[in-house]
Amino acid sequence: MTPIAISVNSVSKRFRIYHERNQTLKAAVMRGRRLVHEDFWALTDVSFDIPVGSTYALIGDNGSGKSTLLKCVAEILFPDKGTITRNGRMAALLEVGSGFHPELSGRENVYLNGSILGMSKKEIQSKFDSIVDFSGVEKFIDQPVKNYSSGMYVRLGFSVAINVDPDILLVDEVLAVGDTAFQEKCAQKFRDFKTAGKTVVIVSHSMPILQSMCDSAAWLSHGVLQQVGDAGPVISAYKEATLGHQ
Amino acid sequence: MNSLKAVIASRELLLNLTLREIRGKYKRTIFGQLWSLANPLASMLVYTVVFALILRVEPLPGNPSGVHVYALWLLCALLPWNFFVTVTTGGMGALIGNSDLIKKVHFQRSTLVLSQVLSSTYTWCIEMAVLLVAMSIAGAFVIPWLPLLVIFMLLLVLFAAGVSLALSIINVHFRDTQYLVGILLQMWIFLTPILYPITEVASRSEKHGGLLGTNITILDIYRLNPMERFSAVFRSLIYDNRFPEIDDSLWCLGWASVALVVGFFIFQRNEKKLAELL
């Protein structure tokens, strides 16, 4: 029995859909105490375990709840029912470069972004060279990031995030940043992660990438878990189901 | 206090966010941080012309400092007031302004508001230092009062932090808050003895007597204003160079504690819902 990195226990997440999305005081007073809303269950009773050291894929159509689930795991959203337990340090790559201040230099932003992601100053200092090296923006590190090209921007953001050195890494559709050379570097980094025995959870629509990287997968449809297990069978079952619909 | 522990745990993040505010603010300006002094100086000039030269408001000379300059007397209360306004307006918008970050990254959310508080505190400290130099030139002896001054500045920081923590959450629920608070702050300055001495209110209140047959006077109600107490304390320390009244000091302490507890409570209750609400 391998140890569990993330355990998802009958998690349900509800969003409220307001018919009148009017966030004003006047609207609140006018409609009185009764809030007009409809419950939308983005996740219903989802349970599965992610073992330590696995590379785990979350798959499903748009709006199937996989990103919501990932955000619940990342503690950005909180489930209405059920619990999620995590063992080990976690980092989430949901969007790269968020929190960069355009007027500040790349160097200052590495420190800022690193501390937002939970690194201590000492840690960032010791990893600073490898972060900059990985991003490939050495020449411009003391320039304000607003002068960066969009590729440089995301590369620097990605480098900071991937150097957090977590036990569990959550990734949402950010695998496709930078040029081919950078993508190859990222793929290598993920392989290093795997050999180091770390857990990676990936949300993506790119089946070829998932098939080559992941060993297990969970398939969600309309917030309900359809199938869990080895990556190969789950991905082919999902593919069959979506192609069958068309 | 769990939330207080969490803030301490993320102190490095708080520091980095504060530095982001301070460094980012005056980037690409020629005068840089000097601009932070321009604002209080400009309002000092305007208020001095209107209130001292035209309306002839004349506060008592500092006792025992002997300083008798309206502009300095004004600044002793105006600088704390300006600080309070900057913190509340800045802190109130901190969550909305960083909504992208909140929706994508897990971190201690209160650091966003508190970094606004700290960066404004930094600016305020510079302003106060300049004021202390000016007071010394005018003949006041401020150095022995520095320790007490620091304590009361800290109390005002805590008070403002509590208020902005609460307002930042309310503003996420109702975006009207920022505009409403803007108007309230404009009125609030005139309900506080910053531009005129409190004796003006006291004498009128005495003439009027108790309200509706009770012993409560207009002055009693007027003095419920937390900023009135803070203004009185700061003037005692900097302008008069004497100990602040005990009851003023206790009120300041009380207001700061209440604001901080309520602010953290409201923030803690809503923190987890922020990513959804924004």
C-alpha cells in the first residue's frame, strides 16, 4: 500500500448563480432579505486518493469541474461538503506570473512572487540563480517586467513556481508556455519531479501530453466522478465517450 | 487569535508586499518619495489660508511648549488624519485590486490589506519626522515625548488596520462601500477638531446645555468620535509637549482594540469565500 499524498473524501462544491448579478447596496435593499439564486453543484460527492509519487491527470470536458476540484485541493476554494487532506508541501501552478508588479524589476518580482508562493527569503536567495537560469531572462533580470515580452513574463513566472520545490505540485493548463526549447526544459523538470518521488496533479485537455506523462487519471463529467484508475484505460474511455457524443 | 498567528507566519510575504507598494508607488517620478510630503504641505497651505488668515481661527498656544503657529498646530492632527484616510481607502480596495492573485494563489489574504497599512505607515513616519523637526525649530522640545508618541502612533495604526480589514471585506460584498466611505471621510474631517480647536464646540455645547432634558451634551456625543481622541493625544504630545489626558489615552486604546478585534473577526469569517466572491 503506497502512502497517500492527497485524499479527496466525498467532496461537493456549490456555486450560487445569482439571477440578478447586481452587487450593489441598492439591489440588496430592494430585494430585501431574500437572495434570488440557484444552486449549481460544480462537484458532487467526489472521492479518490492520489498516491505519493504518482503523476495524476484530471480529465473532463469544459465545465466538468476539474479546475474547481484542483482549486479546492489548492485551498483557493473550500468545499461545501466533504474534506480534502494533503500530506506534504503543496504548490499550485494555476496561473504563472500573477502577482508580478509591472514597474518592479525581474529580480524584485522573483522575491515577491516567491514569497507569495510560500518561500522564505533564504530559500529564494539560494534558488535565485537556478530560477533565473531556468527562465533564460538573465540579461533582463534588472529591467522592469512590463518591458518583458509575454513569453519572458510567463517563463519567469513558471520558473519561480516550479522552484518552490513542493512535495505536491498542482498544474492547470500551463504546460504550454514558452517556445519549444523551454517546453522541453519543463518536461524534463516534470520527469525530475517524478524520479524524485513527488506527486504531480495535472489538469489539461491535451491528451497526448497526459498520456505520455501520467500514470493515473480521474475522469469527471458534470461534477461527477466517472472513472478512476490507470491513465491509459481512463483516457481511452474518456476519448471514446466524447467522440461518441459527436 | 488564529488569524494573528497566521499573519505572523507570513511576515516575509507581508514585508515583500509592503515593499512592492512602497517601491512601486513613486516609480518613474522625478521627485520620488518627496511627493508624499507634497500632499500634506499643500493641504496645510490651503487650510492655513482659509482657517487662520480668513476665518481667524486661533488655537491656544502650546502649553508648556509655547509654540503658537496655526500651521504646525494643524499638522499635529492633520498628519494622523491623512494617514487614517490613506489606510482606509487603500486597504478597502486591496482585495478587489488583487482579485487575480486571490483567485489563483493560496496565501494569507489579510497580508494584502495589511501591506497597505504598513506602506502608509512608512510614509506617515517620514511626515511625522519632518513635523518633529519643524516643531523643534519652532521651539518645542519633542525628544522626551518620542516613546509615548511611538506608542500612540502604533495604536492609530492598529485602529486603522482594523477598520480597513472590515471595510475591505464589506467592499467585496458591496462595491458601493468605497464611494460611500469616500464621502463619509470627507464629512468626518469636519466632525473632528483638526481644522478648528475643540473649544469652539465646547463653548457652543455649553450654551445649548443638555440634549432633550438629559445630561448628555453635544460635546459628549462629539467626543465619541475616535479620531477626536487621537487628535487630542497627538496635539498634547507634539504641540503642547505634555502628557495626554488619561481618559483620551484610554479611549484610544479602547478604540484600537475594538477595531482590531472586529476587523479580524469579520475578515476571518469571510476569508475563505473571497475567491468565489471576487
